[in-house]
Amino acid sequence: PIPDRIVALLPYLVPLLDGLRYSRFFFSQFPQAIVLLTPLQPIASMYFRIPFAGLISFFAIYMGMAENRTLSRFVRFNAMQAIILDICLVLPGMVEYVFSPGRLSGLGFELYRLCYNSVWLFVLFAFALAAIGCLSGQTYRLPFIGEAA
């Protein structure tokens, strides 16, 4: 059903919003691409204004959707896949914290920018693939993540 398709897509907004921190170099290189995210501006501003919004969203999706047996398997699978995608976004942040790049220039900066762009493009690709799958009613398994869901 169509309502299930829309509900199944909503949890993917959390990893997309959490992945925005990796988009800064991408949007500085391609400023016109920011138009794609303009519809999310009200949601993003509210999400980043509320303390612990990511944690609250995580538990709301997990307990309210992924573990809710009254929802269809399609919705629960997509909710769990979105949660796992969001958990995977912790890893680049941990690596960045451990290696604490500080002031970079030259090749180091280019590598740093490449990593940021790679993470952002993966999140964007995963969101786009999930959106296509959810809106078409297909169960897509995201690369590296779908098997764990």
C-alpha cells in the first residue's frame, strides 16, 4: 500500500541528516547541488536545533517501527536498514576523532576531502536507492548493510 511506502521511507531521513556533516566539501565543489536538499531544510533545521534529536530518532525508529509487529515487514525491514545505515555513520566520525587531522594542506587535505565526499556520496546513494525502493514498493538491500537488516 502507498502509506506503507511513505512510512518506510521516513526512517532514511535520519541517516541522510546525520550524513550532512560529510557534505561540506561536496557542496563547496558543487554549490548548485544544494537545491536537491532544499525541501529538507525545515526538517533539518528542526533536527539540528533539538538536543539529542539523533538519539531520540534512533530509539523512536527502533522501538516504534523496527520492533513494531503491527507494521508490515516492508516497513520494519526498511526501518532496521535505516538504523544500521545510521550506525555505520559513527565509524567515519570515530576514525576522524582518533586521527584528529587538525590543519591539513596539500595531499593530506585532498585525502581528507576525498574521504568526506566518499562518505557523503555513499549516504546520498543509499538514500536515493532506498527512496526508489520504498516508493516503488520493492525491498532493496543496500550494499554492505542490507544483509544485517
